[in-house]
Amino acid sequence: MPLQPQERHAVLFMLRHLAYGLTGALTFGVSLLGLDVGGIGTLVLASDQWALNLALLFAGLFITFGSVAMGVGVMSLAEDRY
């Protein structure tokens, strides 16, 4: 069942904002580890389970930043444009 044009537009709108959030999360996560804020980079990479730690860190960041970006996108729809 193909999507109607307005449905396709809505899905693409949400996916675009999700991509913005995921990009922000990736940037934040890499910066957090690279700058070793609070020793988290050292803690994560020195662990025996470093892959699991990285997966959990980035999964949490992706969910949080992606949700916020999509929410901002939806809330900006009601914005008055001059």
C-alpha cells in the first residue's frame, strides 16, 4: 500500500529531524569520549566490556537526542510565519 503524498511528506519531515538528532548525538558522544569529560572516556575504553558500554552510551544518546529533535520539529509546525 503506497503512501499518500501528505503521508510521505510527514514521514520525511520526521526522518529529517531524526537525522538531525542522531547527528547531534553522535557529535556529542564522540566529543564526550574524546575530551574525556569526567573521565568517562577512560572508564569506558579501559573496561573489559568496552563494546557494550559504547553501545549503551550511544543508544541512550540516540534515543534522547532523536526524540528531542523530532519533538522540536513537531512543535515548530505551529509557529507563526511572517
